[in-house]
Amino acid sequence: MQVSAVGGPEVLHAVQLPRLLPGPGEVLIAQRAIGLNFVDVYHRSGAYPLPLPGIPGVEGAGIVEAVGEGVDHFAVGERVVYAGAVGAYATHRLLPAWRTIPLPEAVAFEQAGSNLLRGLTAHMLLSHVYPLRAGMRVLVHAAAGGLGSILVRLAKRLGAEVIATVGSPEKEALARGHGADHVVVGRDVDFAAEVAALTAGDGVHLAIDGIGGGTLAGTIACVRPFGMTASIGQVAGVAPPVPLAALRSNALSRPSVMVFSANREVYGPAVDAVLSLMQENLFEAPQQAYPLTEAARAHADLEAGRITGSAWLRP
């Protein structure tokens, strides 16, 4: 599924491309599951640059179909997974061998293909960007969503107190089911005031904001001195500039999982850590699948908030 011009979901269209052959150091994967993420929307809409014509999608899982010269640690037929490489919306794709990680038999293709990027994001945030420890407090927006649910579960596993926000009462039960200690409900609620009340004015150590827009300023206001706000998305649009005075002795970070996963030294160990968490059933199974040829419908549902948890594309 390719885009030739930026725009809405309708710009996604099917194309037939020539047969792929792996070059030196490459692996050809026959894909079994492709992840559906908001970064795909950002690439399609032009919010993040994607050379055109281009193929969106940044994660998937499948079977090794061929290997290039110099690749001796993968065999044809081996199960593999990857994340952080643009071009996933395809039945087959080439990848550098270092990007390709063996997939344990205990982890289903759809589980790995739809959750690895979110798992890497959570691992990056809670282990590298701001290492979370028992007794700390964390604010997670959109806690019923695919990334939000993983962040809540992993933060609780680390012993943190989790304050979650959700958009509706129906999603409150989901957030509590993931382990959230407190849930702030409503799209227009003054969540900063709610967080202040829940923490006796102390605030949280870490606030994770994938919403952007006008939400970011409120998120920063929830953070205690020497804590951190991690801005990881802009579902509600680009946030206005943040004056330094608004940080009040705390930090503002703009971490990118794409940059994180491009670091060969951290990528492999981080993927292995996430796959281990999958085998411990920390992640829920994806709730919805779409045929790859219906990627436009999947994007429309994702942007409209009609998907709870994670979803995937079936090649």
C-alpha cells in the first residue's frame, strides 16, 4: 500500500512492485502481520516526512524467505520480527539483517507485529528516558489505547503509581483493568487540577503526552520539580511553543522511538526485553485486524478513535 501524495486515508492505494531480492547483509521477509500505528498516519498526512511515492508502516513479523550474501545467522523459514523501519505496508520487504530479530514460537505473529513498536516506546521511556522506580508517580494519557495500556502495565510492573486519563466512561474500566490506580475521565476535564488533587499538589515524576496540541501545557503543569514531561506524539496537532518558565524546574523531552531503534547497540537488547515481556503476557492480544488492502479504513478508524488497544494489518 503506497502513498503518492500526502493527505487523508484515501491517498493509500495498492500497487504491484517487482520481485524483491536480498542484497549483501539483507533479509527478505514474507510478512504475516503488520503493525498499525499513529506514526503511519503522520507519514501519510505529511506531519512527518516520507519520500514520495512511499510505503508507510514501521513494524511487522513474518518468515524469512531469502537471505543475502554474508547473512549466516538466519535460515529460510525462520520466524522473525522487526520495528522502526519505514516501508512495512507490503506483503514482502527487505531489511538489513541487524534489524531482523528471531521471534520466539510462544509469541504469535500478530502479537509481535502489532505491539513491538509500542513495547519499544514504553521500554525507551521507562528504562532509558526517565528510569521509573517503585514509589514514583507517572501520568499516562489515552490509557485505554494500544500504547497507553502497555505503559500502564509496565509502569505498574515497575512499582509506580499510575494516574491515567481516558476520553469516556467506557474506557475507564479498560484503564483500571490495565492496572491504573486513578483514572481521570473526559476529554474536556481539567486533568491538571485532578492530578494536583490526587497528589496533594506534589505532581508526578513522569508525564507521558502523546496528544500534543493544547494538552501539552496541561501535562507539563502536572510534573513535579526535577521530574520530566515526555512529548511523544501530536494526535491533537502540533503543540504551541513552550516558554522555559513553564517548566518550573522540570524537564521536557521529545524522544523518538524511530531514533532509538536506529541505534544498533540498543535495538537488539531492547527488542529482546520487549519479547520477554510478551511471553510474560504483559501485552494484550490485538483487538482488530484489517486486510492490508483496507489500510485506508484502518487509518480512518485509528484517527477517529474507534480502535481500542492495538490492531494489525493482514497481508
